[in-house]
Amino acid sequence: MRGVFTVVVAGGPRLAGVLHGTAGSAFGPRTAVAAADCWSSR
């Protein structure tokens, strides 16, 4: 259980960083931030 917690807590922000970086490269930073804001408000 401790390993799962570490993966989720440590890996979640890193995965989000990769996804936001990829979206920022593909669509531009403004679109990536707006999409992240819309996604997180759900």
C-alpha cells in the first residue's frame, strides 16, 4: 500500500507536468492553461 501511495503522490504531479508541457507545445501555453483550468473545475 505504501508503494501505491508513493507512486500516486510522487507520480501524479510529474505526469501532469508532462501532459501540460506537451499540450503547451502543441497548442500554445494559453490554450493549455485554459484547458487545464476547465478540466480541473469538473
